[in-house]
Amino acid sequence: TLLDGPDYPVRMREVFDVVFMERGAFESPRDRRRGGGANSQLGDRWRDYLEWSFRENRSWNSVAREILLARPATNETRGAMQFLYARKDNAQQMAEAAGSALLGLQAKCAQCHDHPLAPEIKQSHYWGMVAAFNRSKAVDTSAGAGVAESAIGGFIKFTNLKGGSSDALLRFLDDRSVDEPRPKEDEKETDAVEKYVNAVALGEGKNLKAVPVPRFSRREEFANWVCDTNNPLLARAFVNRAWALLMGRGLVHPVDRMDSSRPASHPELLDWLAADFATSGHDVKRLFRNITATRVYQLDSRPAGKMRPPPDSFACALDKPLSAEVFARSVLIATGNEPGPGGEFDGFDLPRLQKSFADVYPDVFPIENISSLRQAMFLSNSGAVDALAKSSSTNALARLAALDDVAKVRELFTRVLGREPRRDELARALDHLRARSHEPTTATQQLLWALVSNAEFRINH
């Protein structure tokens, strides 16, 4: 099946790299894979970790825990640290990203006050999540990079709009607080080896032999709460993303606004899928099989009546514009460049190309699917894009040169659109080639690019 093929883990790696690393917010994918410095090396391991996790169909619950704890038990799980390490000790960024990527919530709206539209998200919840990461620090030890956690300090206060000040307790989107050792007023804390599981870890910089792990870990408490089977948020958030990935829109839209201000379009369905996902041990492939086996997934994109139904009814399939990453990869393949087993293309800097597309084309989970003048100008004027359609010894144009015009047009339509040209399309394409017979390579290049720019190619109908 497709889920067992080599393309599935590559695609899921691509999707969740964007989800967790917030496309463009840190280093580009290319920079993370250059191998220079701990951050670059971890970036490489991070992508390998994601691909391995989806290939092996590892429990999403386990993946989430490894990402939040950042304590690799094996060489394969070392890359999980990148989520926290790349955020360079910024506890607010860590908390906000964890809320969005794992729980489908934008807790940052409660930074200065309780959430104005979702009263269940309190200001104390936001700062409680920040406190969970407030003792975390990116370190480089003699054994390599890591994300340490102190056993002391990190007690913060937050101020509401009325000027009142409160202690940030370990409270995570519910009214339960985690008990933690706190110093008495005016008591000075001391950092002692007995406060750590691994006493050998104490030290500074390269003198650290291992990453410090405190006996009481705020990060571990947060990971325990997120991954608790009695907490439905993790399962609901992943199910909603999976539905959006396959259907073009989540049962809750957008996928990172799963609060009371945006109720699910089909709440019973979301509840059932999330419960089954959790009961199955957070089996990702089982979830995808469940969704793709539904009648809804198999619907035609053409509505039954004259009026198009609202998108959240899922009464017909939604048109899904290709994300920037998929569009860039598809253009490479359409122009005759075949990917290797790891999804890389010889002679092309795929991450850099995808980054250029990402500045213009939709996110993996777009809020709106709207074509823009900027996108049209990008396809017409981008040097990176233009280079793909130029003839080389290995791409489609070079192989088309030996064909007559009719065979050339048919081959282009089959390669790009997966179908034979209609009679009128064939006639117009032949007129174009014959009118420019004095520059056949340029004429073929223009035809190729017209097909790649076409909505039939850019949109998954």
C-alpha cells in the first residue's frame, strides 16, 4: 500500500517539519542539513527522526513525549531535541510551539489576559506552560548537543491588565496544578548534585559530560500531562491535522485553533476518530486507513447540484492547492528529474527551491486557498523556477527533442497532467510549436511551463 511505500515517510517528514519548526522561523531546511555546528547537525537528525518515526509507524504519543522531553534514549531519537534546541532557551516560543503543534491551540492569545474568545484558556495556563520550559537550556556537552534542565530557579510572575501580579504555577490548560518544590520566601536556592538524577552532569560548557536531568522535572510533568491517555487534546489535534491533510480542511478550521470559539463541524466524528486513535495506541497508519476508507474521502470534487455546498459540510471533495513543498517537488518530477530513495534530487538543492516556493505558495495547512497575482508573477519571473524548465542532459526537454510535434505534445500532457490532450488542446499546442519552429527548444519550454502553471497541475482536484 501507499502507507508502506518509501514516499509516505518522506512526505510526513516534510509536513511535520513545517508544523514543528514553523516554516522559515528558524534556519532554512538547507541550513539545517549542512552539518556546520550543533544546530545544523541536530536539524539533519531531526528530519531523519521524523522520517524514521513515520516509516516505523511509531506511536504518536511516544513521538510527542520524546520531542518534549528532549532526552534521547537511542541514536535514532537524538533528532527529537531539535524542537527545543533550535528555540535557544526561549521558553515562550517553546510553550507556544508545543501548544500549536501538539495540542492544536494558540495559547499565546492568553499571554496578557484570559483568552478573549475562548474563556477556557486562561492567562495562568499560558504562563504555566511557559514555566514548564523556563528551566530549559540548550547546551553543548562533551557527548554532543542537548537540552538541559535546571533543578532550581525559573520562578516567574505574570501581570494582568489590571496590574495584578501572580506566580506562574505549573498549570496546563486545566485547573489542576502540579505540586513542585518551591523555596520559602527569602530562601536562597542552591544547585546541588543530589537534585539531579545524573550527578556527573553538573558543570559548564564542554565540561559537561552529560545533559543534566533534575529529579523533579517541569518538562517531564508537562510531557506527562500532554501524553496522558485521559487528556484528549493530543489525539484530537493529530486527528484534525490528518483529516485536513487528506480532505483539504480540518473538522476544526484552522487546525491550530481548536478551542471553544471554533467548534468542530462534525463533533461526533472528531470524538470517534480521536477515541479510536487513542485506544489504538496512537497508531498513525490506522488513522489514515480509517479516513481514506470513508465515503467522504472518495467523493468527487464536482457537487451533486448546481450550488456548491459549504466547505465544512464535506458534501463533495475540496480542491486542494499543492503546498509549497509538494509543488516544488512536483515541478522537479514533471520536468524530468527523478528523486532518489530519500526524496532528494541529484543536482538540485531541493530545500532551497522549496524555500523559494514557500515564500509565495500555501502552507501545509492553509487558512484560505486563494491564488494570487504574486503567485502568477513568481511562476513567470522566478529565476529558480525558470531554471527547472531549461533543457539539460537529464530532464524532460532533452528527451523530447527527438520526438515529432504530436508525440512531443502527448508526452508533455502525460508527464505533467497524467492524461492525453483533448483535441482542442492538441491543436492549440501544435499551433504554438509550429509558430515557433525556428526556436524549438524555447517553444517546448514555454509549453511545458504553461502546463506546470495550469490549475490542473497546481491543484489536487
